[in-house]
Amino acid sequence: MAEAYNTKFTKKMKRTHTIWLPDMLHYHNELLQAAFCSCGYHLEILPEHDRLSGFSLPYISGDYCLPVFLILGQILAFIQSGDCDLSRAAFMEPQAGGACRAGNYYNTIIKSLQKAGYPQLPVISLNFLGHERHPGFSITPRLLQGAVAAVCYGDLLMMLLQQVRPYETTEGMAKSCHRKWMQFLSDEIRQGKNISSKKRIIRYQEIVEDFKKIPRKEVHLKKVGVTGEVYMKYSPIGNRHLEEYLQKEKYGYRVGGFINYAIYIVDSELSRMRLQGKGKLSQKICHDVLNYLKALQGDLYQVIEAGSVFTADTPFDALKEKAGSIIDCSCQEGDGWLIAGEAAALISQGYDHILILHPFGCLVSHVCVRGILKKLRNKFPGANIQPIEYDYDSSQALQESRILLGLGDLKIRRDI
């Protein structure tokens, strides 16, 4: 395994190479690209390919969890497509740590590229703990500021689009408004303009006002809340374009934003520091970051809630309180108590059909999800709460049938 660490992303590569990132945060990708561009990096999102597991299986065990099949598959499919300039390509894998196998994705990707005959390709770990450092990549204050703006704007646009698009009187208006702001905000982030907290609040207000202008019809739709493992929840490759499917089937739908997950990661790290007796300075830094993120969240949610037209996600502290009545908040492995909190929060906002997405092979997610189902159903007897498992060898038709069955809308065909 020592050879896996030989290929580093150098300072020279920063000027010459494109960094390719798996499609994991679909609503935030373009804004994150702009944040990296503002610091001199050329970041691109890996394209989608069919049958990604077929690219992964020659190099990893079939017992791995689904996200690694898809992430590694995206990388290998792109390399083998002929569209990748191998002399100017590097890859990036976000890492949040934890007890699940996601902590091993980085080494798995490197080792698989070695087996496939591409040991020269650098793989960068995107993490905030200083692990797996590369001389040509560092998380600077400027990059952090741009990334924070990207996450806040991405969450805002996601929340507004999901509350307007199912009800718009003219199809495509919400998507057009989303596209307009995505391009405008990306340009600003790329230039480092108007990304301070005060300037962002002004932009929040302008965006909300623009979405308010979109005519909506009064129509009763079955409301579906989506939560679950972070990759499955946000990546259309992971959830097989679930949002498009729910839209096509005429559901109202809602997926919780990424800010709560980011705060959850920092909050979990602070809890671990306290349990392990880490130094007071480290704890203080982590505590300050936690309060900073909560303040950012408060500014954003306050603007969304003003005027009572749109509903913001449930703030982190309230989310944790809701989860505490279902599962102990010391359950922090994988997505831990966050899934229970998001499910309870979505139900309280009127989304009484809950889909909890988790990938085949993810033991942490499987145990956590199955462990909270009974308590959730007892606490919310009027809600329909269903786990939806995704695996790499099930057909699209079977996956959609599972979703419809979970929502109570699977119709038996009598013509066959």
C-alpha cells in the first residue's frame, strides 16, 4: 500500500491539471467549482456513465457499499472513455471520516487506479483535518469563504426550487430562475465578489423575492420528504435521479439542505474531542467553527422565513432536539441521529411520506435506519415512513416500483 501515496498533486500541477470531482453535491457543484476557480484551481465534475459498477467490480470486492462502486466507477469510466487527458488529470475524493467504509474510499481509489494501470494519477483527499496532504493543494481562507458561500447559496436555491417547481403554473419558470441565479452567483464567487456574510444576506433577499414572483397554483399534492445517507440523498447518480422521478409522478417533495450535515460533522467531531480529552485549544477552535456555521444558518433561514411564503429547513439545534426523542444523539457514526432528526422535522413541516435512502452494503446506515423505524412510526402514527435501499444490480423499473410501493401508489397492472 505504500506505493499508493507516491503520486502527489504538486504546485506545478495546480497550473496545468484539471481536478475531477465525483457528482456528490448536485445542487452545489457549479458554485463549488467557482470557489475553487477563485483560488487558481480548475475543478470539473465527472460525467455520468451507465453501468458504473461494471467498471468497479474488477478492482474491488462485491461486498463494498454502493457509493464506492459509483464513485470509483465514475472515475474509471471517465478514464477509459478516451475523454480524459491522463497527462493533465487529477481526482478528488471528499472525506468526512467516521467508522464506516467511507473512511477508506481514498485508499481504495488509489489502489484501484494502481491495479488498473494508472498509478501516475494523483488523488486528492478533500478534508478539513489535514490528512493526506498534497503540496499543490491547500484549503486557504479564501477557498473556505468561497466554499461557505457556495453551500449557503446552493441550499437556498435548492429549498426554493423544491417549494416552487411542483406548483408552478408555467412549467420551467422555477428551473429558469434557478439557472439564472446559479450562473450569476457562480460568476460572483469566481471573482471573489459579495461573498461576505452581509453581502450574502442581500443576495438571499433578492433571490427569495425573485422566486416569489413565480405564479403558483393551489393544488394538493402528496408531499414526500427525502432523507438518508448523504451520498444517496444528494447525488442523482446515487439515487437514480429520484427528484426527477418524483417530479414526473407529480409529488411535492423536499430534501434537507447540506448545511445541517456540515454542522453535524463539526458537532460530532467536538463530541469526540471531549470524550477523548483533546486539548482545550482544539476544542475551542471546533466550538468556534460550530457557532460560526450555526450563525450562517440562522442568517439564511431568517431570510427564507420572512414573509411566511417559504419554509426553511429546521435549524440544527431544533433538529437535534427532535432526534433526541427518537435516538440518543451520541449515535454519530455515518449519518447517525441526523436521519431521525430530518425525518421528524420533515413530518412536522407536512411531508408525511418519508423516504429514507440508504445504500446496499452500508452497515452503519442500515443499522441506524432500521434502528429508528419503530420509534419513528410510533411517534408519528399518521406518517408513512419507508426505507428505500439502493443496490448496484437492480433495474431502474424495480427501483421505481420500490419507491411507489413505499409511497402506497404501486398499481397492479391487469393487462399482463
